[in-house]
Amino acid sequence: MTLSRLLVVFALLALSACGAAEPRWAGEAEVARARYVDGGSASLTLFTVIGKRSGAGAHSGLLVNAPSQRAMFDPAGTFKHPHLPERNDVVYGMSDAAVAFYIDYHARETFDVIEQTIFVSPQVAEFALARIQSYGAVPKAQCARSISSILASLPGFEDVKNTMFPKKLTAYFASRGAVEQMHRDDSPDDNTGLIQAPDLRLRGDLIATLTQ
């Protein structure tokens, strides 16, 4: 097998944490009820899931904080919660607690999460929101490719290279001076209990309790 083919195989294996494409379409009323407005500065936040042993990028997610609402683009991701409606990889109701839950879901004994935020104009954030909403369900292993494609369509981000490697996007955000934070956790790799936790209640910006 040639070196180029080996690299492609490795890339697909490294991206295996991205789930299969699952078209979903939450109802209009459900999405409207979940709408969350942060009220802070407009921004784009890239989340990169990194394998602790391999150091390889396993998944990418993009949080768009627009004036109209804050939503998460989780392409080909496995993240879900019954109080966070989803439409084709766009998750609504992303309050601060919901974002913390998203991070906690991915950060575990086998994965770390890098959070990088770039502040943008309200217009660019709204454009990004429209792009993630219109992109559609993403096939397996295409998380970084879909995000890089969306970014390239935004004013001021035309120089981003289309890539299927999550860490390439991490490097790009770093080159843009993104505010960065690393999240580490030693919770068990099997996080199904976190998703099914009965004491977790998320609905827009209303949170009763958040599993620690």
C-alpha cells in the first residue's frame, strides 16, 4: 500500500468518532421553544475532540453565537439530548449549561476537547447560522470537511483550506488568534449514562440541574 493510501486510511480511522449521517427534523414548535439567545458578542466557537493516546483529531463541532440565537453544528456527531431539538446536525437550545453538557459529553478518559472562539460581526454570525441550517445532514467522517466548507463561504474566512482533518481546523483557528481553552476529564468512556441521566433538565436557558 502506498504512503498516500496509508494516510487516507489513517485519516478515516482517526475520524471514526464522527457518527453516521442521520437526517433528523425536529418540529417547528419544538425548535421555537428551545431557541436560546446569549446576548453576548457574536462569535464562532470550534470544538475539536482529540484522542488522548493518539493525539489525532476525532471530531469537530461549530457553535454559532448569532444575535438571533445560539446553535451548535455537530456534523455527523453522536451528541443528543431529548430537550435539545436537532435539525440535520444543527442542535438548538444551546444555553451555557447545554454547551457545558456538550463538552462533558465529549471530554472523557479517552478524549480531550479544545475550545476555540473567534469573535465576528453580527452579520457574519447570522450568515454562519443560515449556512449551518441549510447545509443538511453530514455523512460519516466529513465533520471537518463540512465545517471548513461553511467557513470558506463566510466573509473574512475565505482563506480557510477545505480539509477532512479536525486538527487542521484547530491550527487555522489558532492562526486567527482564537481564544482557546482545553477541557480534560477522566469520566468513563461509555457516556450513555450521561445522555440518559434523569436529573439533567435542559430547555433553552432553563436548567434545573446539570450532572457533574
